[in-house]
Amino acid sequence: MELWNRIKENDVKALEMAFNKFYGPLCLYSNQILNNEEIAQEIVSDLFLKLWEKRQYLQITQCLRAYLYRSVYNACLDYIKSSKATERSKWFEINEQINLIIGDDENDILDKLSIVEVEKDVYKAINQLPPQCREIFCLSRFERLTYSEISMKLDISVNTVKTQICRALDFLREYLKDYLNLILLTISFLIN
């Protein structure tokens, strides 16, 4: 809070200290969400510019770090929502899942940053699927098309769709088995 109070009092050195301390980690965090280093840097730079320009009006009651991470998170979501990327729908689903986990408490985000790593591994696994399998899986899970709709869209049989979905799920289970084992271990610990 001391650093924020100094920034609020027009202390340029304090802003410089905050920038030097948080710019790198915030860029990494933003890049993990967007997978675009240039946009991630732009978002973080804009955040510091807005922080300085609106310092007199901002009410930061929690620690500056939590505020910065939450702001970057929100800016990344705004960017994703405004982009015309073909994978736009999957990010809305991720946003809902992250909000369920993080909630409204800004301090919780610091404890939940590892969710980005899990998300990154899931998409890495999906990207390793063969092209047709990946396309079918994404149409099913992210665009929520039925097997028949996928069959018609790709001009393939429903059985081919089912087979490819099964292959994708088998591959993802194997690729992400460490996460699944950890979840099962946690559940059994909580039950006992």
C-alpha cells in the first residue's frame, strides 16, 4: 500500500519502482492467457499508463499487486472478447471456469495463478491432436455442435465423429493423467 500511496501523491519514482517490479511478471501472466507476447506487453504497458493517468481517482484498497493482476486478467478478457479470432467461444468457457474458481476476491487470484498453467497444458494437449481429430474435438467441446452437426459440417459420418472424439478424449486423459491423479488424490484426502 505504501507504494500505491506514493504513486497517488504524484511520485514518479514510485511508479517507476512498481513498473520495474511488476512489468515482467505481469507480461508473463498476460502472455500465458493470450499466447501473444506483443499484445501481452501492450496490455501491461497500457495498465501502467492508466494507473498513472487515473491515480487520483482510483480506489485501491487491497495490495497493489493484487490490483495489477486482476486488471491484467480483465484486460486480457476484454481483448479476447473484442478479437475476431475463430477460437473466441472457447475463451468464454474458460472465463466462466476461472471466475468460478477465482470468485470476486482480488487476493484469491494470487493463489490461483496456477490455473493458467493447467489451462496452458490442456491447450498444448489439444494442439497435439491430429488435425481432423482436433477440429472435431473443438467443434464438439468449444462450439458445442452435436455429432450430427459436425458430421454435416465436415461431410463425414457420425461414426467417424464418435471415433475421433473417443481418440481425443483417450489422448487427453493420458496426456493430463498427472492432473487427474492429483484431483483424485485430493478428493480421496477430503473424503477421509
